Amino acid sequence: QVQLWESGGGLVQPGGSLRLSCEASGIIFSRYIADWYRQAPGKQRELVASISDPGNTKYADSVKGRFTISRDNAKNTLYLQMNGLKPEDTAIYYCRAAQAWWGQGTQVTVST
């Protein structure tokens, strides 16, 4: 059974940083494409960043240069480092593994 747990969300001021983590069980992250998505209130879920073997990354234009996706294969954990956060980054952030399994999400709120 595959399970994913996101953590690291919270309230941060504009310009601040957060690092999201997604721990996995029942699946080896390094063998599959892994993604971060987000969903803001009243909007569709959108792809934020993807990482694939051997570590190729892709980003939404809105986060390029500010967010970095990575994974620690030894810890079987996916990360999203978010810098220069903006109010429009406010959303629930979800990790996805192998284009099939989803975590429960973690709330990120960027506000003064």
C-alpha cells in the first residue's frame, strides 16, 4: 500500500521561505516521476514542479527561479524548497508519486 505524507506548510510573510517534505512508504520515489501540485480556493489543481529519473526537473512558469524540487533517495522523501513566496502562492500543496498516488496536502498561506 502506497502512502504519502506532506509536511512543512504554514503561514509565512511575503518574501519568506518554506520547505515542504513528502515522505513515502510502499513506493521508492527514485524509480518514478514525482510531482508537487497546488490548489488555491476556487481554482483547479495545478502542477508546480516535477522530477524524474535521473533527476530532470520541470517547473511551472509562475515558480521558476523561486522553487526547487528535489528528493533524498536515502530518506525516500521528496522536497519543495520555496523562496520568495508571494500571496498568490497560497494554496494546499500536494505531492504525487508515479502519476498515481497522492498525499493529503499541506496548507501554505502567504500573508502579512
